[in-house]
Amino acid sequence: MEHYTVDEMTTSDRAHAIAIFHEGVSGGDPVLDVDNPDNWIDLENGQNLVARLDDRIVGWAAICPIHDQELPEGVSKVSVFVSRECRRKGIGRLLLNTAIGMSKEQGVGSLICGIVPGNVPAIMLHKACGFKALGMIREAGRIKNKQQDAVLLHRNIA
């Protein structure tokens, strides 16, 4: 049986994490924004995790604080990505549950995410980890010059 570990992302992990994102996008994964996710990975202010199988990175998660006057303080956005070859092995759930625990330790009040409606596995993963659908955000992102809606999911941490 394979054993996966989750660690905080290091500077040397960044390129591997971004490669997993681009692998998914090029393989047709429905995501809101196909731009380089490098700006989501803030190793100083955000919380970033990687899942490893031995020494190989097979998934990652980013928790980014949201600084918006219309949202209460303590809200962060969470994103989870797993390499195509390692899906359906519980890695996404391991990463998301670890991100939830880390957020709780850091005093985050709630996590939100926006997922393209066609990405049913991601929606189901988040619901299995306690997220609730709040509604739809119209034209939340762009894929191949076409506006995309997003299902807005939320989870209280406290």
C-alpha cells in the first residue's frame, strides 16, 4: 500500500506544484483561471502544502488569505490540485483535511473556494470535507476566452 505524506511547501517544491496544475489544465481539467498559479503560492503569507509519495510531489494545496472589505476578517481561499496519475487515491482529501486543520491552527474563521460546475469530483471532495454550496458566481473566471461560472463553496473552521 502506498503511503503519502503532507508537508509544508518549500521554495524547491514550487515548480513541481505548478507543473501539476499545468498538467491538469492541458489535460482538460475545468479550472477558473488557466494563468500561472505562481501568484497563489505565497510562501511567506499563505499556507501551502504538498503531498508526497516517497520524494515525488503528487499534489498540492494553497490557502490564501482574502483581504476584501466586503468579507469578514479571517476568510481564506483554498485550492487543491492532484496529479492526474494519482487521483482517486485519497490524496485530495488528505490535502484538503490537512489544509482545514492548518487553517484552524492559524485562526482562520472560514474557507471558501470557487469550482467550475463541470468539475464534479472537486465539488464532491469539498462537500465530503464539510463544505456547503452557497450558490453560483456568474462569470467568475475565463477558460479559452470564454467566461465560466463557479460554484461557491464555504466551510466554517471554528
